[in-house]
Amino acid sequence: GENVEQHPSTLSVQEGDSAVIKCTYSDSASNYFPWYKQELGKRPQLIIDIRSNVGEKKDQRIAVTLNKTAKHFSLHITETQPEDSAVYFCAASIRAGTALIFGKGTTLSVSS
Amino acid sequence: EAQVTQNPRYLITVTGKKLTVTCSQNMNHEYMSWYRQDPGLGLRQIYYSMNVEVTDKGDVPEGYKVSRKEKRNFPLILESPSPNQTSLYFCASSFEASYGYTFGSGTRLTVV
């Protein structure tokens, strides 16, 4: 079955720096890769996603890249701000109709 | 407002006392799912449902039951709760399994 590995488990950056979180997946048939942000005490919320026919997607300060050959995808946050501090989860779905498999999460801390 | 509603938000119960956590969505989503979140383990799927009367086990189904008699509701039942089921539970829904999920606010369950 699909397995999603996420690194690092914790990440600390200074405000204004960039942050990168990486995930690898095991099943080459995976075709949908969302990222969720979970602030302390709140629910996970979808922040960006990418499908396997796209290599990169941007939304303001966040971007996701996908390398299908290497079976990994990454979340990039530029110009980090304290409000970016949260737990970030990556996920992967093998194909339409199958459930998302989540990584174990990355706790991002942005200090001012 | 489009949302997934879980109740209760907090619950403390005793070992063996049956309980139900309710989940309801107003987005006409086909797919619904239950996750538990534990420190260091990320989001693990308990059960999911592709449509009314269609349910299946996720990664950690032991000790849980679900039902999907109506499209909007997907309750999680713990017939005989045990302390190892102390966790944060999230219900999620989506148009399909491999699509962005909308999560409920979570239920923090403590079994003593």
C-alpha cells in the first residue's frame, strides 16, 4: 500500500526566511498531493494541492513542487511570518476513489 | 456556511461506557471519513464511507463502528471504550476520496 514519509518533523526559522518541507511517497500510481495546515487547537485546513500532471503550483507565498520520477513533493513557504507557525501535513492519494494517506506532520515555528 | 459539524467537542468517559460522536456535513459530499490524531503519529484513518450504506475500514478500525444511513451523517461509535482510545478525533468529508477534505472541529475524547 501507499506510504508517505514527511521530513523534517520539526523546523524552526526566523521571520522572513524560507521554509521547505519534503514528503516522499511509495506508490508511483499516486496522483493527488494536498498539503494541510493545522494551527494549535484547530482543525487541519487545506492550503494547497497538486495533481500528478503538474510539476509546480504557487499561491502567494506558498508553492508545492512535484518530482514524479523521484516520487517526492515539497512545500515551500517564502517570507515566513509568525502566523505561519503550525503543524503541516502532506498527503497522497493513489487514484480517484481511494483515501488520502497522510504524513506524520512537520511542526513549523517562525520566530520574530 | 459549508461545514462539517462534530459533537461533542470534548468528552470524558469511563472505560466500557458506550458512546457516539456525531458528524454531519451540509455540502452534499459523497465521501466521509474518521481520523484519530495522536502525538507523533499524525492522522490515522479509522473508517471511511464512499456513499450511503457503503463503509470500509481504514488503518486503525479496531474498537470502532460507523454507519452511513444518510448522506449527511456519519457517526463514530465506540461500543466499549478503553483508555487507548483517548485521542483527538476528526471527521472529514469530500466530493470524492482523492480530493481536498473539509475537516470538522475535532472531538477530544478522554477515556478513564
